[in-house]
Amino acid sequence: MSTLSVLLLALLALASSAAALPGDPPVASLTPADGISGPALEEDLNVTYSCPAYRSGVEVVEEEVENAEEEIEVVEFEVPVFGSIENYGVVFSTGTTLGADGRLVSTGFGEGGIAEAEAIKGTSNCASELVLPSTPNPAALYAGTVHWQPYRECEGCASGYEVGPVRSFVVLPADEEAELVFEDVVYGGDMTEVSFFGAAGLKGSRVELQLWQGSSWETVATELGTSSGENSFYVTLGAGRKLLRTVVVGTPGAELALEPFVKFVRKRTKGGSAAIPTGEWIVAGKTEQEESPLTFKVTNGGTELRGLATETEAFCRQPTLTPEPWPPLPSVPIEASSLVKSARISPTGRVVAHLLTTGVTPTAVSLNGTFFAGRFAGTITSTFLGNCSGFREFEAVPAPAKKTTGK
């Protein structure tokens, strides 16, 4: 009679050592180098380590075999249990305490303190990503030592895990590619817009524009940090060589001063541009004049814009609900009145104004525009109530002379 075999329930044979099974390569930390410093990044803050194929344990299998005497006897043999990429991972921690299983005790990073492994194509190595906390400060302001340890699950180990060495790296506050952008030509005494662009989201912080005053830095404008990492500052500078920088400020002790920028501010000459007609200006286009009127005056010899008034379509975000509804609640459109009482016109025809109105609904109104070839192209923005904002782009032309009738 042929041999008849029936597989029965598998029994695990537990190894007495916490190391890998004999002959299997261990887990090795690869990058970054131990103790190295690096910038705080919202993404791609990765560590790498070896993650070779390995035997997680040994399974003892019993098999019933019919011998030559036609008797059933039980034969035991061992079958290796192999681990996979899913069994690898990394623990990140701000401390160095080890748990009973030999792994780092994760502190300081919440759920992000235990990271899954991702295979690096074409190698026997893996990578795991640390997601820096974004509260109470944005990730760009994170500073401190991060300890990390690769591990793999091990059924044949007394602790249930096999661990690699504990390594560390130092995270320094950073906003890579951050820059200040100025108008090409800035005149002393004229308001100008200074734009800040960064690669990191800065929501939860404040961004300060600072001016070097000979012996110390003076804050000349402050804005709340945004999730896009972009801000606009409206400042009036004196003529001469100016040294400015941005500083991102979070909770006490969390601060990032970015590289200073030099700007040469021209001295303004007397008089205005003869190419800018004085008098009343109106929005270009008959339809625009009827449906969405806009008027202002150019006075003082072409050096001042006065009394710009218009209606702006604004949208108000609805309050955030928990749980968030799907689809999201739409923004609510409203009409908002915007008024710029007075703004200087630079010798190049640029107009920049920014003001904060008071009253029942405090509003921030900004105007950016340029006079060129007998026209004025501008953008006016309005922000109010903390969740409402709108803008209008327009072109204006000198109002036609009023006809006089004689008797």
C-alpha cells in the first residue's frame, strides 16, 4: 500500500534566544549617519536599514505515516516560517528608554512613532518615514534629537521581536527655498508689497518681517503663518540700503530666522509722472460701468490716487464641523464694499496700499496696480470676519470730459 500522509495542526517551536535564527542576517541601520544634523521637513524625513529575507521561527509539523506493517505512526519534522517586508518597521522616539520587548518606547510622535517599512526597489533594504508633529508648531519649527531603531517580528524569539541598534539624528528648524520677493523698484516713503514664499506650511505660527536698524532687528510687519507658506507684507521704507529678513515664530523657544536680504530703496524725486492724467477715472467698459461701477481720482500732479470705491464679490467659508460632512459645505458668496481713501503713485506708476478699517466689520483692504499707457490695471482684495475674502481685478481709464451746453 502506498504511503498515506495527513497534515495535522502545526505546533510552534519557540527559540530561547532573542536573536535571529542561526544563519539569518541581522537588521542593520544604514542612513542617516548616527548623530548627524538635518533640516526639519514635512515629508521625506526617511531612515533606511537592511530588511533581508529571514526565518521568523520554526514550525514543528506532525505527519501520520503508514509503515510497512500497515501501522500508523506519527513523524515530526521542522518547517521554517519566513518573515516578509510587512514584518519590518521602525520606532521613532524623543527618548532612549527600551521596552520589555527590546524595542524603543515611542514618545513624542504619537501614532507616527511606529512607522511601516517600504522596500527600496532593487535592494534588500527598506525605508521608513518620520512625520514630524505639526502642532502646536508647524513641522518647520521642530527642533530636537530623534532616536530610531529598526525591528522585525520574530515568532521564534522570546520577546517577539528582533531589533537593530538604536541610532539618532538631530532635527533643526528649516524652511528650505524660502525667499523674500520685492518690487523691482522701491521708492523711499512709498508703501511697497514684500512677498514671502516658503516650501513649508507655517499654519500655527506667525511670520515677522524684520529690518536691521544698525545694532538690532526691528519687526516692521507681522502676519499669521499660512498652510501654503506664503505671506504678503505691506511696509514703507526709507531710502538707502536696507537689510531685511523673515522670522517664523511659534511657541516660546520655537523660532526660525531666515537668511537676510538686501534691498536698495531709491530716493523719490519731486513731482509725478506727466503721463498720468489727473482728474476722475472710471472702470473700463460700458458693461462694467453699469453692472459693477468703480471710480477714483488722480490728484496732486499725478502723485496720488484718492477715493477708490468698488464692490467686491467675497466668499465666506462655513464653520468646520465634526465629523466633517461630505461633500463639504460650500462657501457662501456675499457682496463686500471696499474703499481706499488715499494711496501714493510712484514715479514708475505703481500703486500699493494696505489698510485696516474699523467699525462693525473690521476689514483688511489691499490695492495693487500700475498706471501704464493711459490705463490703470489693478487688483483690490478684501478680507474680513476671519473666514471671508474676495478680490476684484479691473482696468480703469480717465473719465470722458463732461459736455457743457450753451444757451
